[in-house]
Amino acid sequence: MERMVLTFIGVAVFIVLCWALAIFYSKKTTNLDQYLVSGRAVGFWVLIGSWIGGLIGGSTLAGFLGYGWAWGMTRYFAILPACIFLLLFVVIFAKKLSILGSKYHLVSIPDFLALRFGDAVRVPAVLFVFFRMSFIVGLQIMALGLILKTGFGISLQAGMGIGALIMVGYVAIGGMMASIVVEWFQSLLQSIVLVACTLIGMWILSGGHIFKAYALAQETMAGTEGFSFNPLSLPVNMIINYFICMGFYYFADQWAFQRVFAASKPEVAFKCLSWGNVIGIFFVTLPFFTGIMLRSAAERGLVDIPLDMARDSVFFHFVINVLPTGVGVFFLVCYMAAVLSCGSAFLMSGAPLIVRDVYQSFINKNAEQKKLMFVGRVGVVIVAVVGIIAAFLIPDLVLLFNMGNVFTACGVLIPVLAAFFWKRATSRGGIMACWVGGVAGLTSCIWSLNNGGDYMLLPNGFPVILVGLISSLIALVVFSLTQKAESDEIVSVTLYSKMSATEEVIQKEAL
């Protein structure tokens, strides 16, 4: 009963904070730019906290700790490619996209593609990006349901309903600024928990001599099948496949694009998000070490965690049954904060697809700002509803999320790169590259799952994502070369080399 009361108080305090921020920022939000990208005025410290919070997410605490418990560091490449590709994305594209975003009021990937390939490209781009956003939101709502079920003993369905109302309410009211500030606050809480869990695990294993913990863990787990302290113990072809299958789509991630567009200056986007990725790599490593420490301690009989426990349950068992009540409740509330802020980030990432790429582009081009903000709030609700339906009706939402990653990358990555780097790319080429790549990636993924493969690899070991990317590239080249070249005026808007030559002029116009 004491744990339930403390959990209720902690959850209530965090929810009140979220809603207070939403109401506060709703009064400062008067146009669509402010609602979707915080008026392009987010400074260094808020943006870096938001980036780290979104990069780590709720899955880091429970999911990666479970990976460390079960396999040591051998699953480290499930997250490292994301960090590296996001860092490359920031280094190569952040300044350019920030300048373009300010000049042309961009809020999404389809918005960017439409600069080069016309409004027709929005249709496939929205389809392939939207469902990934919705599936992630569905995952977060399901996680909120599990947390509320664990903390208060209610049903999963009731927990999901309550969690969805909390999340959708404050995001729809407060917009991106409320969402991004919650992410910043959550990143502080989650960083504390990640460091604390690691140190507690080392303390338990070593009896207080934490500098001896790693050696003790190596001694304990030596010879355990499938368990390794060296992430490079995986075969080289598996490491390459991880980078191909788990990295490419972060070059075309709506969440990352939106944060670049929200930065106050191009330099802020570049410096902040570069450092955010470096710091993020450190924090996503910690739960693997925590899992290793707890597994080693359990093997030695030093901590009461059953060795046959499902890896995804280890974190919850640890905080509920091992840690002191107050500490465990704090960690559980921080986990809920991580899930809630991650879900709110993807809710806000999906909203621009509804209001800008559908409503404003095809339904009402001359809508007033008040109307656009209303549709933006409706967009938040639509993203959530699709996610909730998926969470209720589809047995393996994680699988669908990963499939969404595949066909999102297959659908929009090649057109994005073409807009930046290939002068000869045309509107027809970009549109067909989007359709062909996305459909090829999706059908290849489905075929693979039904014929002995998985969402990453075909039965013969060939990466599914490459099927879509190669198909997209072929479509781009064929349809571009069979169409008259676009005018220099259209091409120069997004062409990387042209932007380099005129960047100072464009930046002055944008500021």
C-alpha cells in the first residue's frame, strides 16, 4: 500500500507538471510555427536535453538492461548504429536544413521533399513516415498501460486509456514547446536513474568495492554461452548487417528533422545535436553494464532476481522487489516520465504530417493560423488514435515498428539524398523513388517474415532494407532520365553544393 501511495504521488506530480507546462505554453502559441517547431527559437540547453531524452527513450532503461542481462554487450549494435547515423545526419545536414527550415517554414520531411519534387511527393512520403510515428506512439501508450498496471493494479486496457489521455491532452494543448521542455526535464531524471542503476549494480556485485565489479563480472560470466563483454565478438557480417538494417533510416527520421527545424540558429542545431549524440552514446551504454552487473550478482546469489526471469522484466523486478521502496518508486516514476516524453515527441513529429502535408497542402491552402493550430491539435489526436488501434489490434507492435523503420527509409531516404546531391533528379523521379522504394521495402519485409527470414534479413541473409533502397535508386534514375531536367531555379533550392555557395546569403535572409 505504501508503494502504491508513493507511486501515485510521484506520477501525479509529474502529470501536473506536464499539464502546467502545456497550459503555460498554449498561451504563448499564436501560430503554426510556434505550435509545430517552437517558433524556431529553441536554445542550446533545452534542445540538447530534448535530443538526449528522445534518443535514449523509455526502452533504454528496461530493454537494454534486459539485453545486458541476457547477452552482455553482444546486442550493443542494436542501438550504436542509430547514434552514429544520427551523428552523421547532424554533421552533414543540420546546418543546411536549419537554414532551409527558416527560409521556407519547413516542418517535416515531406515539406522538404516538396521543395524539390513538388506537392505530389507529399502523398507517398506522408504514408511511409506517418505509420512509423503512429506505431511508436502505440508502443509508448502500451508501455504507459503496463506501468500503471504494475503501479496500481488496474487492467492493461484501462492503463493504456489513462496514459493516452494524459499524453494526448498535454501535447495537443501545449504543442512542441511543452513537449520539448518535458523531454529536457525527463532527460535529467533518466540520466540520474541510468547512472544510479549502474552504480547500484556494481555495488551489489562487489560488496561496495565498485572498482572491482567489472573483474568480478568477467570472472562470474566467463564461459557462459551467448554472453560476451566485447560487442565486437559478433561476426563481422552481423555487425555490418546491424549498421545497414538499424542505421540508414536515421538519415530520414522525422523526429530528427523536426528538432533541427526547431533550433534557434543553424550553429545551435549543429553544435547542440552533435554533442547530444556523443553524450547519448555514453548513456545508452550504461544499461548494458547494469544488466551485466545484476546478472553476475544473481549468478553469485547476491541479489534476489530469478535467473530464468524474462529479460524485459528484470528492470521492473529490480526496482519493485530489490530496491528500497522510496528509491524504487522514484525509478518507476522516472521510467514513466521517459515513456511519456518519448511518446509526446513522436506525437508532435506526426502532427505536421496532418496539418501541413495534408490539410494545408491539399485541402485549405489559405487557412488562417488559428484554424491551422486547431488542425494541428486534431493531428496529434489522429496520430494517437492510429497508435492505440494498432496497439489493441496487432499482436506484435514492436515488429510493426521495425517494419515501419524499414519502409520509411526505403520510401524517403533516396529522394532526400537526391534532393541534396543529384542535380539531374526530377519531380517524377523523386515521386516514383518514394513509391517504388517504400512498396518494395514493405513487400520484401512481409515476404521475408513468411519465408523463414525476419524484418532485417531475407532468408538468404541479404538485408531487406537494401532491396527497397536499391529499388528506390533504380526508380529515381530511370524516371529522372526519362523526364526533362528541372530548371536551375528549382534545383538550386536544395542542392547541397549550391547551398554551400549561397549559405551566407540564405542565412541572413532567414534570420
